[in-house]
Amino acid sequence: MKSVADMAANAMGVEIEYLELEGLQEDENLKLFNHHVYSGRNPQDFVDLKFIGKELAKQLGGCPLVTKVVSGYLQCNMSFQCWNSFLQDGLEHFKGSEDEVMETLRLSYYCLPAEVQICFRYCSIFPQDYEFKKKDLVLMWMGSGLISQDGNKPRRIEDIGEQILAELTRKSFFEMKLKVVQYSQRKEEYYTMHDLMHELAKYVSAGECTTIIDPSMLKTEDDTIRHLRIACIDKLSTEEIKKITRFKNLRTIIIDGPGLIDKDMLRAVEYSIEKSKSLRLLRSNMENTFHLPKLAGLKHLRYVYLHRISLEGMRGLVKLYHLLLVDCLNDSREEPRQVMYFGNIGHLRYVNYGAGRIGEFPIGRLTSLQELHNYCVQGNKGNKISAIKNLRTLRELQVFGLENVESLEEADNAKLSEKQYLDSLSLMWAARANAENGKDDLILDHLEPHANIRNLKISGYCGTRLPIWIENLRVKNLVSLELARCIYWEQLPSLGELECLKKLWLECLPSLQQIGQSSQLSNISCIGSYLPPHLDTLIVRLCKELKQLPILPPSLVHMEISKVGLTKFPRIGNLHGASIETRPSKLQFVHVEECERLTLLEESLLLQIHYIRTIRSLCISDCKELESAPLFGEMSDLRELNIINCPKLRATSEIKGMILSPSLKNLIIKQSADLGHLLMKSLHGLANLSELQLENCPGLRSLPSADVCKSLKSLKFLEIIGCENLSSFGGLGSLRSLISLKISSCSNLAALHESDNDGDAAAADENDDDVIEEENLVVPVSSLDIDYLEVDVPSVLNIEPLSSLCHTKGLVIGGGPQMESLPEQWLLQNRKELQSLKGLGNSDHFQTCPPPCSGSMSWAAVQSWRYRLE
């Protein structure tokens, strides 16, 4: 959905710059706190309050309004006792109606417009620290009837809702945050309420909004409640559920609960819903199928969000004239004619009732529709692309089955170029063995969107050339471009002129050989040799004929290159020749996988010191011909480093003697020649390192010394696999934070133990005692305290410091074809803590000794498992 600022920027043909309204940093919040609390006073007179003031500022969570109000309160009492009481009690100290802080916050609340106030109050029904998504929250405000439109100045209702949220955020009632969605790397904003703001919302909404978390609340809450959320429906009995009907003016019912409830409870829930004649919004995350035979009687319903609804319920749903949003799964196809009546609901703006089912009703009548997903073109048998021609207010459109478009006229009649509000467009063809020659080319030419389009995806296209409107870059406002499974494209145009483009995703373009003209790629003063100047995310996968990428912009944050035929790794540069030192580095994430033709990193971004200093995650895997390594030592903010299956990677003079960044948290080195051995020499002082994995590192003969291990204060997980020359545990016993250790296929360790114990074998044979007596056992003292241990050869347990372990909770023995006898001494000294024993015996049968109820294992149980395994 677009804001007014978005539309203004589009009209002016410029890129909009967003101000991210996040909470204050700790130091900024402390400055604000000190400014108000010491106003008119000399801070030097209150030195005893300096430290406690710093801790108080941390507790306030970066919310400027809360910081200002609390510091104003504390200013009235500058005693250590008062400040310390606040610090100990936290915000609980101010949750009474008579408190000055809450009173001041209420004054800020009462300064809000009435419509903004009710939207704020509504949010009290959600739990503390709830993460609100902008779209979801605005739609619930709309569905509950909280937002009205000015008849004199008609505006899109979603825009009004977004403006209300922006005002609440600007005045610190909400805090906007960003997170990156895994896999898609899309930045998603969400909103939270400070604890004190949530308490304020609950206070000012008393008698209007409530959340039922306990059955007793159904008796004590006022009958005037309008907006109700039931936190755990399974905690209520059927009779208690029916008591919901005493709230005669309910506008909102939100039900959270387990996946399924029993039939009697479901009937009680349906009964209560159908009795709520004033209901506007119904939302539930339960997985039951709702029947609701009297749903048609809820004439005011605008918003229905249910996991599943029966055909009986669907018949009532299509009779609700005021519906704005429907999101219900319905699998029944017995009477699809019932669904046809959705086309009569002229106010409907959002509809979803199952993938592939959109189009079973006349889409063309829903002229208020804002989003249309999963619309499948069926050709002469059904849906046509031309059916969407009258949907002029669409913001998002996703179309499948474009191979079924029968003519250029049908494509033209979709009127995509006239949909000026369309923000996101996905055009998708099904996979086909034999595409008609030239048909896809012509069809796509005639599906040109309006120039305002910001997000574009084309997938499964079988034409040989790009559409004219992409070739000529007539979609200059693009922010995101995704091209996938377009198997015949050999070349893409230069994309450097797409100044607004921030995300470029190219996937499964097996014929793609270059981006831009060859003559441009070699000319660094030509815009054609560059990717877009504001690009922050670049993902290229399964493009095995693509040998070179254009020069990358300094704005790049995230880059993934997987299964690409690169012979030269890209670099970062400026079009106008400005020094890269003048542009701050933003690069954080670089993953390179299965680039089989890549041999060197010369002149690449991984050797550009100015840019690699900000990299947080670097992963290079399965680049089997790569010989040169990046400058790890210059990556001063590195958190994650993975080098996997790069057998030719050699240590250059630049990386010998390097020091890894103290910020490093995860280090994985597998099958990468002598690199693992070299990196092990750089571990000293990595106090933040929490995970270390080493696999097939032939140069590794010993783990680091005790001094190095002592400096690894956060190391919790250690795996050593296939390091055949490893013959010493070094200072392993000094890893005091270690909780999980796995050692496998390190043959020299086992051989070392056997040779060390040759002299002890005769003495063992002369010992007549078959079992060590538990009461005579001397438990060794060890600084190593591991919860989980996995070894493939039991004899490794007899090597220090593993032989001194006595608090191990879980042991896995992954034996080879001949399972050795288990070390009885080791088992005995650990048996009080052991909760799980697992092993692979002679018959390759997985054996497990389950933990007993007491939490520790009897010696008899240990012995039983031991003999069964052997």
C-alpha cells in the first residue's frame, strides 16, 4: 500500500527517501534523560546518581516520550532511594491511576484526535511486546469500523489508517522497527508499544477493550465491552464461552487458541459469534472448520479471517453486503455456484479462500479490490486476463497461467498500463516442454504495466527476447525486479539507469550470458558497465553461462551468488570516478556457492579493504577451483565465516599471520586445504566466538594452546571431523564455556591412545575385579564441563581432558564396524549426570538408553546399556 509520500514521489519522478523511526540508541537516550532530569541543576552535584541514571535510561527502552516523562517525574525527587526504588520496581512502580507519570502520558494521549485515540485504545487487546504489521493493523482498524472517510475529501481508507499509525509513531506511542525476512531478504517493518504505553492503552480503554486470559474475567468485565480478544479459548468451558453473549455491543472478536478444539467447544464459540449482532470483525487462528449456519444474520460484518469455513458458512458469507475482507479456506467444490455471489459484494477489497480458486466468481465486478493473488488464466475454458480490466484501484496483482492467453487483444484488454496505482505485479507462466514460437514474446509486450510500477516479477517466460518495455527501461520507478525461469534469455539490458532499483533477483536463467552490451562492460565511464546506483540486494542463482557481472554500487548490503559461471568476481565502484573512500561501506552479507569456474579474486570486492571492513557474514562454499582467499584480517566487523569445500584455496602472503576480528561468533572450515590450520593460529582473543567447526583439515595436528583456549570465553559448540593428523587436544581443557563437543574420524587420536596404553594392558589383565566399585571411585577434577558429547571411537574418552569429565548429560557413540568396549571408569564417574546414552552397535542398530524419571541414570542401567551395545 502506498502512502501520500509514495504517490507524490512517483508524480515527481524521484526516489523517496525513508526516515526509519526506530527507538533511540542507549547513548542518545541517556543524553535525553540527563537533559530533562538535570534541567536547571548542576549534574556534578548529583554524582551519586550518575551510575543509577545510566541504568534507568537503559530500562526505558529508547522511547523519547517515556524518557521525557519519567525523567520529569524523577526530577521532583533527586534522592538515591527514590531512583533506586524506580530501578528495582521498573515500570511496575508507575502503573497506578494516581501516578504522575501515567497522568502525564494521559495528557499526551488526550491531545490526540478522537479517531487516533480509539485506534490506540484498540491495540490494548494485544499482548505486551506484540509485533504489529502495518497492513494487518490498518485492516483490523478498518474492519472494526474505527476509521471513517471524509465525504468532502474522499481518500483511500487504507491511506487514512497508515496516516494514523504514522502519527502514533511520530508521537512515540508506537516504535517502528525493521527486520530482514529470511530467504527473501526483504526488509519488513513492524511496530511495537513500549511497556508503559501498553499500560496506558489498557487504562484508557477500560470498559471498551479487553483480553480474556482467565475465566473469572467473564464475570468482572463491564457489559460495555466492544472489542474482545480471547487469549486461550481452550481454558474456558462451553458454558463460560457462552457468557460472551452478555457483551451486547461487541464489534470485535479475536480468538487465539490451540490448533484444534473439540466439537462442543466449537459449537459454543459459533453460538456466541452468531448472537453478536453488532459484530464488525471476526478473526481466529484455530484450525477447526467453522460452520456458522446463521452467519448471514451478522449484517454488519466487514472482516472475516478464519482458517477454514464450511460450504454452509460460505453460503452465509456471500450475503454480507458490507464485507471488506474475506480470508477463509474452503475446500468444497460441490456447489461452486455459491461462490459466484462474491461478485455482488461491491465493497470487497481483499479476498482469499484458497489457492487457485480466485476466478470462480466474476472478478470484474469487484471494482474496489486492492489485491488480487493467485489469479489463474484458463483460456477459452474459463478465466481470461481481460477480466481484470475494470480493477483500476489494484495495488498488488499476481497472475498465473499466462500461457493460456489466447490473443494480443486479450492481453491488451487487461489494461495493465492504465492501472496507475498498481505497486506490485507478478506475471507467471507454467513450465512447458514446447512453447509456441514467438507467442510469449508478443504477449509479454502487450502486458506492459504503468510506469509507476515498483515491484515486478516475471517467471516461466519462454520467449527468446525481453519485452520492449524492459529493453527500453520504461519502468524506471522499479524498486524490486525478479526474473526467474526465463530459460531462453541470453542477455539483459544495462540496468544502471534504474536509479530506484534496490533489489535484483536473477534465478534459473540458464542461457543468460551477460548483463548490458559487451562494449559497455569494458568501459568504466559508461553507465552500462554498472548495476543500479542504489541497489542494496543482489541475488544471482543458477545462471551457469553468466561469466561476468557489472560493477557493483557502494550501496550494496546483501549479495548471494550461487551456481553461476563467473570467471571473475565483481568489484565495487563509482560511476563518476569519485573515490570509494568518500562513500561509507554498507556491505554486510556475502555468500558465494558452487562457482566452479572462479579461480582468483584479483580486483574483486573481497580485496577492497574499504568495503570488506563492514562484512558481517562471509560464506564461500564448493568453489573447487578457487585458489586465492579473501583478506579475512581486514574484516573488522565479521560475525560469521564459513569456508567449505574449497580444496585449492591457498594461503597467500596477505593472509599469513593475520588476526581474525574479535567480533567473530561462528567459524566453519571444511575441506579447504591448509586454510583451517592457518585460521586456528588466529583464534587468540576471539572472546565472542561461540561455534567452531573443523572438517577435513589435514594440516591440523593440535588444537590451540591453553592460553588461546582460555581467551575463547564464549565458545559453546565445537566439532572436529575428519582431521586425520590431529594428535593432540592442546588446551581443550581450558574451554570453560564449552557445552557441546563432537569428535569423529580423527584416526591419529585413537592410535595415540592405543600406543599410550600398551604398557597398561598387562596390568589390566592381572586385575581380578570385573567391575569398579562405586564407593572406591575417585572422581577427577576438571575445568571442562560438557553437556553433550559425541565420539566415534570410545577409546577417545580415555584421553585427557575427556577422561576427566564427570558432569556429561548426553553421550553418543557412533561406532564403526567393530564396536570397542566402553570405558567403565568414564561411565561410572559421569553416571549421576547422564540422562541419555545413544550408540551404533555391531548390527548397525541404533540403541538408546532413555533418561529415567529421576534425571540421572543408575549404574545398573548404564551397565545394561553397555553390555547390550557391545
